[in-house]
Amino acid sequence: MQEIFIALGGGLLQAFEPLNLFMIFTGCLAGLFVGCMPGLGSVNGVAILLPVTFLVPPTAAIIFLAALYYGAMYGGAISSITLGIPGASTAVATVFDGRPMAQQGKADKALMAAAIASFIGGTVSIILFTLFAPPLAAFALKFGPQEEFALMLLAFATFIGLGGDDIPKTIFSILLGLVMAAVGFDIISGQPRMIFFDMVELQRGIGFLVLAIGIYGIGEMLWTLESTKGKVQMHSVKITWQRIKGNFRQIKEYINSTWVGSFLGFFVGTLPAAGATPASLMSYGLSKTFSKDPDSFGKGNVAGVAAPEAANNAASTGSMLPMITLGIPGSPTTAILLGGMIIWGLRPGPLLFTESPDFVWGLIGSMYVANTVTVLLNIAMIPIFIRVLAMPFTLLTPIIFALCVLGVFATTDRMFDTWVMLLLGVGGYLMRKLNYPVAPAVLAIVLGPLAERSLRQSLISAQGDVTTFVTRPISLTCVILAALLIAYPIIQKLMRKKREASPAG
Amino acid sequence: MTVRTAELLMGLATLLLSLGLMWNVWSDGLRIGWVEGRGPGAGMWPFWLSGGMALASLATIVRWFLGKTPESRSTEPYVARETLFLVVVSAAALLTLLILMNIVGTYIALMLFMLFYVRYLGGHSWAMTSAFVIGTPIFVYLLFEVALTKYLPKGLPIFEEGFLWLDNFRWQYFY
């Protein structure tokens, strides 16, 4: 316990270094911006800006991206409340009550509640993170390739069991990501694989950033252009110092839902498929169920804004827990962060705590600081962001497109990758319109090489005996959990059929 | 094209893609099974996973015939007419941007892209347009070439020559 405090102190000191503090500020600002722009969320911001972070050392870079992740969770509420369109998918549940509140002229109250709930959610979650991360990493040090592979199996199984999307399409998306990761030279035998039409450029493989920027940059912008038709409509917000003070006194109205959201968000956030969006929806549902006045939800109950906002912030921190300790990302955003860590030359996984303590604790320290910075920036800059939201999409889109193209080029110095990015972006857009989930593919392309290596290492060390995955206790637990998760939708379906059948017969 | 048709076509396309991937691995002569004394072959992972993709696509097609998914019953247009324009034009503009980057170089291509997007697609004022057309290349130059020390594509030699003059100027006076 004492070591945690000492390390945390060091991390906090690191967070206050001028460069890192500057990164926190710019990251929070960028996050608030991408969060509040409809169509852009944390994952888009992180994917598009990752290439730019090569300017600074890895610790500063991850601090920037983590702060961006945070800021986006706060920012999402701004457009959910003032525009009535979620600024990011994570803020969908905020619309339910945020929109009616804005229509009643209480937008400022909703925005304040969102900011305060986010702050509490974030803080609770960072404290849990600090307490859980070191023991979990120490435990994960015992993992061999079998456990690593079983854990990844579990991560993919959560998408099938809890993702809520069409199951064959989810499986397709996961496998496509894994296969794309295999393009290029085989990591073990060194043989070239899947070099289509003998294109030499493919020998270096398809970078995860090419897919991530293609899908979350190009594809997402096409999607947004279509859904907003390039125009936005908004509600006016009155903010005065007097009203801000008044709003602080009303915290009691929503503090309970905030606590529920904070704890729920953290634990849901640690699951790979779940993340911030389902966490916020679950938290909204729970607060509604346990509320004394459930009917007022959806008609402008401030607790309905606080609950999902606390949960999505808590979940964003929660999703970093498996990324840092196990090397398994808890959300698409952390999948991209994980890929970034590999580019920066770090090996994600339990060894990170012992090999790069400065990196890990600097990140943890920065999360405490970033949370405070974001809540202050958020409240101070609400009027400015509301003006930013009025910015037409035809101005934002070309900037994003240019950043996507140049960002992909800058990471690999190859024009070829930008072509692949455009192809994947358009393909991703077309598939997304048919409800193919895209997040599993991004997670899979990041985890692909790691999963393949751990599978083959396990098989080699076990002389081709596949039972090696079920004879080791930790690995067996993961495999059983994965099997249960995959079976879960089927069981659910059978139960529903039974229930439907029983009243009739 | 309705969503229903698109769903079937996508299912067929993904099936073909998966089979193509399997054939590609197979025809490259990669071992897809156990190699005696060496462990799993290099083709095992991509081959069997592509096989899984093919099965998943088949499942989607079967579910289409059974009408199980909401998409397979929807007769709404896949891409609505009024939005089709914006999406297709955006994608085409990006494609043109990439092609032009190879011919006239990043900077001129970006300026043309901004001109097209802001003025013609967005219908913004000339003041806003010129701010974008002039501002973007300057920002990109400072961020990517100066700060990140990347050499962005400069296009055909004749355009590259012109640009080298600017770069020389920078190296001569600023370092």
C-alpha cells in the first residue's frame, strides 16, 4: 500500500512537469472539442491525433491522449444537451434528460450537473484504478502465452456476448481484424503472407492506425455528413455566475445517481466490449429503476443527466485498467492507445509496471490532474464551446480529412497506406450502414499479432497439444468464461422463447 | 438499392473476400497445419480465420433468406438520394486529393481540396475560403515538415524543385 502512495506521488510530480502539464491542458481542450462535435468522439480524436504525438516523448504523448479521452467524455454532454444530438456515442443516454432540460430553459443546470457528475465519476474511478492496477499487474506476471491467448479469447468473447450487435457480423468483424493483422511477414517463420497481387508495400503489413483512421476518421465523417446533412441546430444557453452558484447547491438532487454511475462505470468499463456507451446506458437505467420518481426520467430529471455522465467518465478510466495491466484494451480508444504504445517502443502488459514505472505512474498521476483540469476548463469554456458547435460541418470535415491523410502518411512515410486508408474508410462506412460493428475489427487488428504469437508459442511449447489451454487454472477460467459469454446470447434467446411459450401453453 | 439488397450483396462480397483470402494463403504454399518439428505453419492463423469469416458470411446470407435480421427485411433505400450526393462527392474529393498529391504535391493538392470543399460544397464566403486555402498549407508545413520532420509528397519533379527552394531557404536561415 505504501509503495502505491510513493509511486503515485512520483507520478503526480511528473504530471506537474511543464511539458506534461501543457499536454494535459491541450489534451483536455482537444478532448472537449472532439467530444462536443457530433460525429467525433474520443476514439476519433485519439486515432486522428496519434500521429501528431510523435513530437513528444511517450509519457507526454500518452498523457495528452489520455487527457483527450477524458475531455471527450465531458465534451459529449455539451452537444447532447444543447443540440440534442449526442456529441459522442458515449453521451447517448445524456440526451434522454439533457434535451428536455434544455427545452425547459435549464440547459445550464444540466451542463453543470454533467460536469460535476463527470468529475466525481472520474475521480472515483481513478482511485479504484490506482488501488487495483498494481496487484492486478503483479498477478498477471504469472501469465504465460496460454493465459495471454485465453485472455484475448475472453476479450473477443465479450464482443459476442455483450456487444449487442448481430452475432455473425460481430464474428466477421473480429476475424477480419485478426486476418488483416496477419498481412506481411510472419512473425515466427518469416514467410511472407497474403501479399495480394504481389504488392511489395504489403510486406510491411497493414498498420492498425491505417484501419483505425480509415474507420474512425474517414468512415465516421462520411457517416456524420450523411446523418446531419452538414447542418446543425441548437438551443441557447444562459449562463451567469449567479446561476452557476445556484446550481452548485442542487448537487444533492443527483448525488446518489452519480455514485451509482461512478462505480458501475468503472467495472463495466474494464470489460472489452462494454466500455463507456453501455455503462452510461446501464447507469441511466439503474438510476431510473431505483429513483423515487421514475416517471420524471426522460422529462428533464437532472439525475438522468448525472448518472450516465458519471458512468461514461468512470468507464473511460476503467477501460485503461486492462490496457495497462494486462495489455488487453478495454475499449476501441484504448486499443488505439495500446497500438500507440507499441509504436513508442513499449511492450504493453504486466511488465510495464516494472519496466517503465515512470510511464505508468506518470499516466496515473496525470489522470488525477487531467480530471481536475477538465472540470474547470469545461465549466469555464461552456460558452465558447457552444459557439464552436455552431461551426458548420463543411468547415470541420475538410480539416479532419486532411489530418487523416497526412497523419497516416506521417506514421509510415508511405503513400500506399493512405490509399488503403481510404479504401478501408469507405468499406467501413458501407458495412457500418448494415450494422456491422467496427470496433471489434480495430481491437482485433491491434491484438492480432499478439494473439497469434501467444497461440503459436503455446502450441509449440505443448507440442501441438490443444489441451494446454484447459489444463492451466488461469487459462481454464478464461476459456470457461469466454465459452459462457459466447453461449450467453443463445441461452438468452432460449429463455425468451420459453417465457413466450409458457403463457400460451 | 434497398437495405435488403445491400445486405445480401455485402454478405456475398464478404463471402467472396473470405474465400479469396483462404485461396491466397493456400496458393502461396503456406502450411496450414502442424509442421513436424516446427509447430503450427505460417498459414494456419490466416487460413482458418478466413475460414471462420466465410462461415460468418454464410450465416449472414442464410439469415437473409430466413429474414432474421432487421436489415434483411428493410426496404428502405441503402443510401438516401439527398445524402448520396454529399457522401459520394466527399469520397471522390478525397480520392482526387490523393491522386493530386502524387502529381502536384501535398500543398497544392490541399489548397485545391480546401477550395473545393469550403467554397463549392460548403458555400462559404470567399474570406473564409481564402483563410482555409492559405492557412492549411502553412499549418501543415509547420506541423508536419518543421515540427515532425516528415517529408510530405511533393509530386512530380517540376513541383518538387519549386518546393526545394523554400526548404533551402528554411535550412539556410533558421538553423
